[in-house]
Amino acid sequence: MTRLLSIAANALPDDAAQASLVGRVWRPDVAGPSVVALRDGAVVDISATFPTVRDLCEMPDPAAALRLASGETIGTVAAVLQNTPVESRNASLPWLLTPIDLQAVKAAGVTFAISMLERVIEERARGDMNAAGAIRAEVTRLVGDDLSKLKPGSPEAMRLKEVLIQQGAWSQYLEVGIGPDAEIFTKSQPMSAVGTGMDAGLHPRSSWNNPEPEVVLAVASDGRIVGATLGNDVNLRDVEGRSALLLGKAKDNNASCSIGPFLRLFDPGFGLDDIRSTVVTLRVDGPEGYVLEGSSSIALISRDPADLVAQMLNLHHRFPDGAVLFLGTMFAPIQDRDTPGQGFTHKYGDIVTIAAPKLGRLVNRMMPTDQCEAWTFGPGALMRNLAGRSLLR
């Protein structure tokens, strides 16, 4: 836990002084969460103006509204971060939560060529990590390993699809990877995500799993992209590999969705073009001294972030409280950790750090899902708490 504390403390973006940063903090004195603005190292409770992050994101200009909101200083960023890990937490002091609340939690899958091929390999291996190496070589021989210039849904992509079908190499993952329709799925339920400094969950039945470092966009109910943060779309490769119909079991478990550390709202100094050029880095520090490092460049994404948002939220798919969208990852670790040929899988106690210069650092310790903090405070509890604090109107 000492390692988690020391790494998680360095959570802010490199240019935090210029950033419009919003978060959520649990306040023991009111037995509930508060929306907070970060100002000059201080944590300012603005819940009297914006009871939920959802309310802030629905404003015509959320960043401007954040700047104008007055509030109560409840501590420093450093102190709140220090008090977040559960094993060292002082329950009488505030701690950090994930920076979203009532938004739907959605994810786009198979948006990078490299991770698309890994999904095909999982499918063909039927979740057996021992078979993955040989299948990876065969899939690469048939498809190649550079599909970055292939535009999904284009005539060239459709011709490749026809060739692969003729060769018996077609896959449902290739369909969403190079076909016209993106894969958009529900990653988690509103208010179920964990934030930085917290334990993230791995189902104990899984023996082949990995982190998925991603940019997460915040989207208002009218489709406007209003901000961004980081996420870990924790994936159970053996479960999804057995059947794509087990996606919910592979993706949506206690503490298996991590988002944070803070939501950076779009303003004149930060916008969607910054996201398009973002490089997300990942580092796994194992309890045995193992280190894994990798990165994922949004510039290599197969579908533009705006296109993915438009496929998620439109006249046919509405979200009255807005949504957040994981953009997918090109990072699919295949380096051997223990046994040659078996690739990477987590060990309990792994410290996962996902970072980007303008979004900060999201840090979690990987633990069994039944040993992570149980999710007990949902939307119903939030409404009752806010009503009791006379914050609903």
C-alpha cells in the first residue's frame, strides 16, 4: 500500500495550473459525495451550485461554469489523495472518488488494429492463453499486423472482408474493427466506477487478464463532448475469449471499471484536438518486482473520437444524464510474465499506472473483486443524500 500511496499522490496533469479540473470527494461530515473544483492546490466543494457532475456537464459551457462556481474549501489536493487508499484511510476525513456520477458508462471496443487482432486471437483460442502464441502467428500471417491505414467501412475494408471470409478467417471482432459499425457496449453502471488510489477488481475465476489504458470522454445529453479523463477498462481475456456473449461477465464486475483522477473540461486551452494527439502510457509494477510498460496513441485510432461519440449518442440512442465513453486501446500485452509462451496476466497486488501529460495519472492496485470495496452507494442513495442536504432543486 505504501507503493500505491507514493504513486497515486502524483495525480495531476503536468499543466494543472491552467486546467479546468473537476472531481468528486466523499465527505464523511455529510455522509455523501460532493462535486469539487481544483484551485491552486485546494479542493473546493461546489455542490451548492452543482450537486452532481452531470449537472455541470449539461451547462452550455461547463468550464466557464466551473470557474464561476463559488464554494467551500475542504482541504488540499495532496491531503485528499493521501487519504484515499482504503487501508490507510482516516474515515473522518475526505477522500477522492471517481469524477463522474449519473452518466452512463459506455466503451468502444476494437478501435485499434493491434488490439483488434488480439481479440481475434482470444476468440480463436477460446480463452486458452496456452494456445494464443501459435494462433497469433497464424492470424498475423493471414491478416497482417498493420491495418492502421484501413478506414472502417471503406470499399478497401469491404474487399478485405470478402477475402478473409473466403479464407475462413473472418471474425466478429474484424466485423466491428473494419466494418461500418463500431462496437459500443456498456462497461459499467452509473456510480459503480472506482477512482485513483483505490483497488480495482479482477474476478478470481479469471487466469488470463490485462489492463486496458484508455482516454474516456465526457459527453453531455445533447452529444457535446465536454471533457476527458483516463480509464482502465479491466478485461478478462479468458472469459471474453470463450464467447463474446460473456462480454458482460468479462467487463462488468465489482471495481472492474476505473476512471480518473479528475475530469478535465474542454476550454480555450484544451479540446478534442488535444485528445486526438494524446499518448496514454501504462506501467504495471508487480509485487515480485516485475515491470511492464506500454503506450497507446490516439493518433493511431481507426475511428475518430467524434465518430465514436456520434455512434454512441444520437437520435436512436439517448442518454438524458449524458455518458462517458472509453475510446478503446491499442495496448494488448503479450510479453511473457512467467511461463514462456503464456504472455501477460495480472497478479494480485499489481500497481497499474495509466497516465497522459494533460490528463494526469490514474493509479490502482489490482485485487480480487470480492476483496475490493463493495459498491453500496448508487443513484438512489445519492438522491436521498442530496435531498437531505437541501441540494436538490
